Amino acid sequence: MTSPASPAPGDFTDIRRGDWIDRFAPAAVRPYLRLARLDRPIGTWLLLFPGWWSIALAGSGPLPDLWLMALFAIGAVVMRGAGCTVNDILDRDFDAMVERTRTRPIPSGQVSVKQALAFLAAQLLIGLAVLVQFNPLTIGLGVLSLALVFTYPLMKRITWWPQAFLGLTFNWGALMGWTAVRGELEWPALALYAAGIVWTLGYDTIYAHQDKEDDARIGVKSTALRLGDQSKIWIYGFYTLTFVGIGIAGRLAGLGGLFLPLLSLAALQLSWQVATWNPDDQTDCLKKFKSNRWFGWLVLAAFLAGKI
């Protein structure tokens, strides 16, 4: 018999068995590592890149502040885990009805809500320890971000555009990275934040197409359901605005040299995503979503090259 924690044959699940967690982590710890999504780092990369972009863009030389980059990396791992924990606590009943998510630690019974809340508190304390390393304005922005972290999971209940709220949340680092370097908010950071929001609208709409049938059945809203067969056209639009917004941010920051050529390569990566994407293939949706890590690296490279 298949246990509740194990996917049945043929299930489409976002938990891969036999990975590094199963091989190396003690059994008691495994559900918490999965709850924090440490087995699926793409979300951490997508949260981290806007902060790294902003640090690189705000810097005065060709190399970014590596200490700030390291702090943001630690913060991204911890806060992505905290956000996923909040999401899974609030969505535990929905997750139990969705093929992809029903084997997650809370709906499968591996972690209780009380245990998840204790784990959330531990992650937030680590996040606080990282946050206090920054200047007062950056600390204030970090505290404000918690309002987005705790409310985003509720948006799928009340709006067809929860991906927009994820964009507001996941790209907050574009503001914090700039203030961590400069000590104030300026237009390049705001342009980069806006570009990140539409980038998230694109990639998370692709992601949401994995669950569109289950979401329609249980009454969860998403841009995948709202845009439907027009999703490709809209995502082309979102990604075009992403390119334009990042270009504006770079120009406002005075970048030159190889900035635009490398940014154009990043734009080609986005175009490839949409052109080759099959919205009815769950595996392809996940593949295209994950490919945004390469876009993140290309944009970072464009910002660094523009400083030379």
C-alpha cells in the first residue's frame, strides 16, 4: 500500500524521492527541509536575484560587495523557507486536494500545524539575525516585507492576480539591495522593482498552468485561469516590459559598455521560454519556470559588465 507521504504511481508531484534529502538527512529532519523547499532551490534563486541585481547596480565599481551578496543569499534561503511555511500552513486544505501538492509535509501529515509554526518562528529569528546587519533603512524595508510574506498566500482566494502579489513580495530585494549599498531609495531601484514584478507575472503564470485543472475544480484563482488560452500573448507582454524596465534601471544607473548586448541575450532567453512552452504539459511548465534561473544570471552579468 502507498503511504500518504509517498506519491502513487503516475502522480504528478513536486517532491522528488531519492534526492539529497532522502540520502543524507536524518529522517526526523526531512519533512522540515522539504517544508522550507530546500530540495527545490529555484524559488530561492528567484527571490535572491533581484537583491543581487540591485547590489550590483548600486555598486561603485565592477565588483559588487561580496559581504552584502552573502548576507542576501542567506536571507533568501531563510525567508523563502519562511514564506513557504506560511503558505503551506494557510493552504494545507487546498494542497490536500491538488495532485502536485498533496504529498507536501503538512497535508500528508508528516508535520503538524503546531510544529510548522515553531519551525516558522525559528526561521524568522534567523532572518532577523541577518536583517540587523544592515543599515536602518534596509532594516525597515525588511520588516515591511513581512506584510507581503504573510498576506500573499491569501491572495489566490480573492483575486485572479495572485501572481502580481507574488511579484511585489519576491522582488522586494530590489529595493533592499539598493538601500543596503546607498542608504537611500533612488529611481534605478524603483525601476528594477517594477521590472521584477512583471517578470514574476510571467514566470509564475507559467508555473500556475501546472495546477489549472485542480485550481478550477477547488475554486483557487490564478492568472493561468484568468488568462487561459491568451496566456502566451500576455506573458510575451510581461517579459517585454521586464526587458524595458531592466534597461531603464541600467540606464538610470549610468551603465554602458556590454550592458545592452548581455541584456539582449537575457531577453532571448525569455523569448525562448514562451515560444517553446506547452501550457498543457505540466513537466514543460516546470522546466520553463526553472529556466528563469539562467535569465537571472544573464541579467546579473549584464549589470556587472555595464560597470566595466
